[in-house]
Amino acid sequence: MKKNLINGLYYLAMLGLIIWFSYSKGWIFANFKNIDAQQAITLLKNDNNISLLDVRTVEEYKRGHLADAILIPVEHLSKNLGMLKKVKNTKILVYCRSGSRSVSASRILAKNGFTPLNIEGGMIQLIAKGAKPISSP
């Protein structure tokens, strides 16, 4: 009986971890679309109704960001949605360094009526697929 309880708790904990991981990656319960870096690059080249949102820190942004990206660190996004008022009717490509913070940002944007497209793998994958970041002084 005690062994069955321990096994049950173990499996429940594992299921919880799988659900949490899937949620944190935006794979489940997502109210936005995930796209890969190559799709993002293609959209940037071919779609004029696209905006870019960088949700990394100011320091990360200065080291290298995509041209024309709006910087709003994810921890300040909820209070600064007004900065995106001009681009509310566009698709917003959202990126961070590796794709985790951008999931959180995409959830916030979608909840507030925006159309976010989360770039899986973030800046790491964008650079790997040929994106050329620019740096700020």
C-alpha cells in the first residue's frame, strides 16, 4: 500500500513536471503561435505588416538586436503595452535570447488583444539561421 502511494506520487510529480515544461515552452495552453527562426526571417523579408519586439534586458539589446526592434524587457511589458499601440494591428514577432521570456511576453500580448508570434529559440536560433543583429552604443 505504501509503495503504491509513493509510486502514485512519483508519477503525479513527473506528470506535473511535463505539464509545467510544456506550458513554459508555449506548447500547451498557448493563446499565441510559435514559429521557428527560419519562418521569422522569411516573414521579415516578405511581410510588411510585421513588427518586432525584443523582450530581453537593455544590456542584451545593446549587444545586438534585430533592426527596428522595439525593446520592452518582459518584466516591464504589462505596464508598457501603450508603447505598442501603433503596432497593435500587426503581427508582432517576439524574441528573447533563447525563447523562454518571449513565451511569457507572448502570453501577455495575446491576453491584451495583440497578435504575437513567438520565435522559438530566440536570438540564438535567429543568428544560427543567418539573421544579422546590430548593436547600439
